[in-house]
Amino acid sequence: MDVVFDVVDLALDVSDVIDRTKQLSKPDTVEVPPDPKPLPAAAQRALAEAEERKRRREQSDQAASATDQASQP
């Protein structure tokens, strides 16, 4: 009777190993987000204005830095 239980136990172990192998062989799926929706016109204008302010601030900072460097002996 112990032999029957040992055989059943072995069969279940083999089945478990096969299931794990199948799971490992499946490629990972990667979800790709849908194409982004275009921004509304007001949002596009606000973004353009913010980028313009940032560009002007950077230019101002660079000019101030150049002035500081020129005034140093």
C-alpha cells in the first residue's frame, strides 16, 4: 500500500514541476499604453507660454552670469 502512495506522490511532484516549467516558459506580457490624446488648444498655449518663460529665464540667468564673470578681475 505504501508503494501506491509513493507512486501517487511522485506523479503529483512531476505534475507540479511540469506546471512550473510551463509558467516559466511563458513570455512576460508588456502592456503598452494607448496613444496619448492631443492636448486641447488652451493647454497647448499654456505649455508654450511656460516654455517661453523658462527659456527667457535661462537666457536672463546666462546674461547675469556672463556679466558677473566679466566684472570679476
